[in-house]
Amino acid sequence: MDAMNAADLANAPSERLQACMDALRPAFESAVESGGVALGSAAGSELPNELETLASEAERAGWPADLARRAIHELAREGLGAEGAVYD
């Protein structure tokens, strides 16, 4: 698949982003649960190496790399929101 440009990424249909998030969720959760990745660092502007690897694997599976990175960031943000809810 071709890489998405910034405009395409910003306008990616929510269904496509959600599908990518769903596909990456098990591997993402495994990386976080193993202690190898902190949610805060995953939600930041740069992905940790472990999650860059996940983005590369997603690209090999047919997802555009930019969409995979966006999905990983969204998964991290979701996780941080859920984590915050536990403490509320």
C-alpha cells in the first residue's frame, strides 16, 4: 500500500483507523503488559523502538505505516484514559 500523506492521514475515515487499532490491539497490549513499553512514551510524539517494530510489522501486513503509527498513538491514549479512570 502507498504511504498516506499528512492530509490523507488527518482525514482517514474513523472506520479505517478503528480497524487498524483493532488489528494492532493484541500486540500493543502485550508490549505494554510485558513492561517493555510505557503508555506515556507510546502516546508521545516519538514511538519507542518496540512500537516502531509493531508499526513496521503492520506495514508488512498491508497497513500504511502512518496509519499504523496513528493507531498505536490512539491505543496509548486510550490506555492512559483507562488508567486515569482507575484512579478517579
